[in-house]
Amino acid sequence: MRVIAGAHRGRKLVAPAGDATRPTSDRARQALFDMLAHAPWAEPDTLQAARVLDAFAGSGALGLEALSRGAAHATFMENSRPAQGAIRANIETCREGPRTNILPTDATRPPRAPAPCSLVFLDPPYGAGLLPRALAALADQGWFAPGAILCLEMQADETLDLPHEVLADRKHGAARLLVLRAA
């Protein structure tokens, strides 16, 4: 696993040991960031100076990719200690300590946001029903800026009834990527 583009292009990232975390594949991550940069609905500054939340962060690859491509700050929300260690190592590899913070918490029970985020990644364990709960809890705690872009990864055959505008819906192998605009 590596950073695909931007200032940290090619930097190798570590994933937490074991099978509790399923990192987003390089191919799916590339497809997601291509959409964020080039889709008809993408704003020129979707990534530039964005305040990012990487919930269910795992290795932190999505948030670090955003920082590599120009985001201003990334918060990584992860409750697994091995994953938190991998995120710390990857932040150090990319020398991004000053522009990041790690919240050791569950995204379905987040603390109040210090500032709303304009770009949010949610990649929970497949099939656990966590996405609707996390979306509601994060919204309630002020994590979404008005019109924020929400990027969800789920199992390819999983369906959700979401209260947000769907901008893109793509399948990549076992994964389904949904991009939404927060209300």
C-alpha cells in the first residue's frame, strides 16, 4: 500500500497487523480521488485546503492521500489500538504530524467536532451496519460542514437508505464507493 499522488507520492504505508482492518485498495483509492478531482460535480477546491475527517481510519491511507494532494488538515478517528499505531507510523513516514490528529474513539459515538470538515471518508467494517449510525452521530456532533463531500466505502452488494444527495456510486471489486453531498 502506498500514497498514490501528490507531495507524498510513492511513500509506503503500513496496515495494522491481523485481519480486523481492511485497507482500501490502491485501485479503489485512485478511483475515488479521480472522482474528487475530475467529476462534473467536483469543485476545484474539493481537496485544496480541505479539512478532512478519516473515520474508521484503519491505516489512515485515505486521510494521508488527501493531505498529499493539498488538504490542510486531517483528523483520524479510530478505536483500534493496532490501527492507531499504524496511523501514527504512517503520519511519521509522511512527516504530517503538525497537520493531523488522531482521535481514539468510535465513529458511532464521536466527540463534538472542534471544526466542521469539508471532506469526510467513512470506511467501516463491511456488513456491520455502522454507516447509518456513524453518519447520524457525526452529523449530530457537527463534523460535517454544509455541503461537505462524504465518501463511503461498503461491500459491493450492500444497500443503504441515505438522507444525502448521491453524487457517485461505483463498484470496484468487492467494494462499493458512494460519494454524497451532506445536506
